[in-house]
Amino acid sequence: MPRRGAGGGTAGVDDTARATVDASRALVGVAVRSMAQALEEVTLTQYRTLLLVVTHGPLRSGLLAEHVGVHASSFTRLADRLVQDGWATRQENAANRREVLLAPTESGRRLVEDVMRRREQEVARILAALPAGRRRVVEQGMRAFAGAADEVAGPGDDPGGPVI
């Protein structure tokens, strides 16, 4: 059953969408603040690449280029920079020696883990301001939203996970 909006009318999908966009704006703010220090070291696209290889393990350059949205030749330069700066290494794919995989170094892994730790800490502080019952409602809503997003995207559409 639709809920009542502030103006006495029924709140529908548009109100839910607006509330979700408001929440997403808050979460984007958390994401941006958590990345501020990392973005002094790497570009956003470089961070996205590191996030993918930290999360999924060594990946082919072509697949990485596709998931970060750059042309293969541009990605080669991006990967060169990550390797040169000590954030990643190139590895031969044992299953197919013609393929080169990009893998994080310990420094690259630590950079991503630091961002994720800061993000989790800030989200935890925000959630701590809510009564326990409301936190549970937020958790249920976020799980449902993430599940619906996965269903809309379809299995295997984006193995890269979050953009930031």
C-alpha cells in the first residue's frame, strides 16, 4: 500500500526515487571524502582500475579497459603509469601466455583498502546516529536496493563492481 506523503497525497515511485537519490547523494559525498587522499596519488580512473584488480584479482587489460570505459591504447598508458608508480604489476597469464594481466602491488592494495576503511568508518558514524530499529530498516532497504540493481544489470553485466 502506498504511504502518505508530507502534502497528504499518496507517495509513489517518484517519492521513493527522490528519497533514494537524496540518499545516494549522501553516499556519493561519503565516497568522495573517503577517496580525497587517494586522489592525491592516483587519478579516478587509476583508482577504479586498482579497485577492480584488488577486488577481482589480476585481470586482462582489455577487460579492464572496457570496465573503466577507456580505449585499449589509453588503458595501456594508464597501466604503464600504475606500474611505473608502483601501484600495479603486469603478469603473464599462465592459462594463455598471449594475455597480460594487471595485478595490484601491496601499495596498490593498501591504497584501496585505506579508502574502503575510511568509507566504512564514515558510514558507521552516520548509522550510529540512528536508533537501532531505524538502522535495521536502512540495512534491509540497502540490501533490497542492491539486489534489485543486480537484477536490472543482469548476471555478469558488470563484474567490475562499483565505479568508485
